[in-house]
Amino acid sequence: MDENDLFSLAIYVALFVGSWGVYAILRSQRTWQNLAKRKLAHSAGLGEPSSLHPIVDPARCIGCGSCVDACPEKKVLGLIYGRAGLLNAAMCIGHGACKEVCPTGAISLVFGTATRGVDIPLVKPNFETNVPGVYIAGELGGMGLIRNAMTQGVQAIDGMMAELKSATGNVPYDVIIVGSGPAGIAAALTAKKYNLRYLVVEQESLGGAIFQYPRGKLVMTSPVELPLVGGLHFRQTTKEELLEFFTKMNEKYPLNVHYHQRVEKIEGQKGDFILTTNQQSYHTRCVLLAIGRRGTPRKLDVEGEELPKVVYRLMDPEQYVDHRVLVVGGGDSAIEAACAIAELGNHEVTLSYRREVFSRIKQGNRDRLELCQAKKGLRLLLNSEVIRIHSDRVELRQGDEPLEIENDAVIVCAGGVLPTDFLRTIGIEVQTKYGTL
């Protein structure tokens, strides 16, 4: 090897070593930045996911970062020591985009964690429960994201088509869909496409849980294809815009919905069910439960909670403009309710939460809360709980200290109780998932 070859080789080695050194430095910086982000998220109570979320197999992860780039929330995943990991688990809302783009199959989507279980009804890949002929789609099965819920609604009807085609006997309905939220609407459109004899029973209004959101609440979704309708291309929208879309869709493709009917019991067997509501009974071959996970609102179980001024959801913030309002809860719905009222100019809004830090809330709501505290006068009582409710005041305890505030209205946003008892009367098994598929 002559002198020129040695010189060229030295240049190549220097370039390689220099490039690798720059890469190593950048990788190290990124790792320390992401470790700091993860530590900050855990210290803020954001270390636990609320429901469906990814876990990464480090033995299969190649550190390409495609999952990080694909995540719509942008703050959930990051690379640590060349492998993907959760930074802010509470920000994950189950998009599943990370799993779809992983080239090595290193990502699995699971419910719950080793320390926090999530109750999920037992369902098969075709969305049929352990009770033949009864299916579950959407939020009740753990899929609260609008796109995922709609996709499941379509797939559930597709999954029961083989059974329905071979069904015999004189039964008025092929399928009754319980709930007209995103999953129920998608299922009804699919049933309509297949010319099935279907019925939707809804205890409130078209849109289900979306109808219950506070006015103006931002609804995050992503594109999804709906039978007959085509693409639903919202990326960011409001409650009103999404409900208007559903209303216009229903005008163009009328759905067979019976409103203000609450299901009380489901009896029978596959191909021969009797579904009874608070108004009447229906005879159907199959049932699709497309209801939410909230079920019955979770109550405080304190004296005075039966007063008319106590409600369990915010419908219109304007009705509380001139009221002394107490909002109870620590989730997104509680923060959104308190901020929505405060932003209208009400300087007598108090938010009470029983823990010392907020967990599992969106960063946008965290920022909104801080702004309302600083500029709108919203009062925050952490580590507090309601003891007694009176017609003109509320007794609380903050830490070990008693506290009393003047009050005209109480809005309890403490979530709901999973309708486990209702499911069990049907015979549906409910499993507690601790970080399992």
C-alpha cells in the first residue's frame, strides 16, 4: 500500500470516526433529553396510561424512530439509548399508529399496567363476546378514540354477516345496535349498506357521548372511511361541528334510531334475543353493544348530593355565568368544565381534586388550567374532598383542614362506573387487564 493509499484510508477512517462520534453525541443528548421528559411526566403524575397504549420489545426494536414520528400526540414516545420507550404515558389515547409503522413488529398495544388494571369485556377477534350473538364495539371494549370506535363498529357488523346470511326463522330484526355514538353510527351505516333489518336504540341523542361534551369542546379524531358516507376527514373539530356532520349525514342517509330508550335487560340466545328497554321489547337475532364505559355517573356519596344544584356533566357553560360554581374531579372533563365557565368571565369557579397532582390529562388542558388560574381567577383546591353539600355552601376538607365555600352549583366530573353488573346479567365476562393484549 503506497503513501497515497494510506493517506486516503486515513481520511476515510477519520470521516467514519467523526461521523460516528457526532452520531453518538447526538444520540446521547437525545437520550438525556428524553429521560428528563419522562422524569418530568412521572413527577407530574403522567406516568400511567388511561387505557390502550403501546409497549415496546427492546430485543426487536431497532431504534429507527418511525413510531415516534407517527404518533399524532408527538409527546408519548421517544428514543432512549437507541430504543423506543414511553415518555408520557398519560398522553397516549390509543391511536395505534406506532404499531402500524414499526418495521420489526416490536410494538404491542395493551390495556392497563402491572399496577393499574383496566376492566375490559371479553371479546373475540370478530368482536363477539363469550355470549354467542352479543357483540361489543367502541369505548366499552376499550376503544374510545373516534376513529377506532367507528372502525370497530364497521368490523363488528362485518363479523356477524356470515351468521346472519345463514340464519333462519321469523325474527323481526337481524341486529339491534345499542348506542348512537361513533361506533353505533358506523355500525348502523354498515347494516344499512348490507340491507339488514336493524334498529338503533339510544337513551339520549344522536352522537352518544359526544352529545354530552361541554359546548365547544375540542374533539380529536383522524380520517376514517364510513360506509355510504365516505371519508370523515376531521383532524381537529368541535363538538358542534361533529354533531352537525352527524345530523347532515342522518338527513342524507336516514338511520333507524329510537331515541330516549334505555336498555334494561337482554334475554335469550343467539338468533333469538329479546331486548327490553324502558319503553318496549324487541326481538332480534344479534345485539351490538356500542355504549360508553361511563355507565352510571360516579357519585360522591355525601350528604346533600341529592340537591337539584348537583349535576354530573356540563351541558352549557353559560348557564353558570352568574353562579358560584364548584367542579369536582381531576380528569380532562373536570378541567374542561371549570375552564369553560371561567373563560366566560365567571370569577367564582373552584376546582376540587382529591389528589395532590393531576394525572392522565392532556397537555392542552394542563396549559388551559394554568392560564385560567393566572388570568381568569379559577381557584384550584388540590388534595381536597367534599364532605357535605348545602343549598348555599359546600363543606370540604383540604388535607387535614376543614374548608367551607359559598356555592350555587356543583358539577361532579368523577367519571362513571363501568356497567359491569349489566354486562354480567347478560352473561358477558369482564376481565381486568394488567398490561395485557
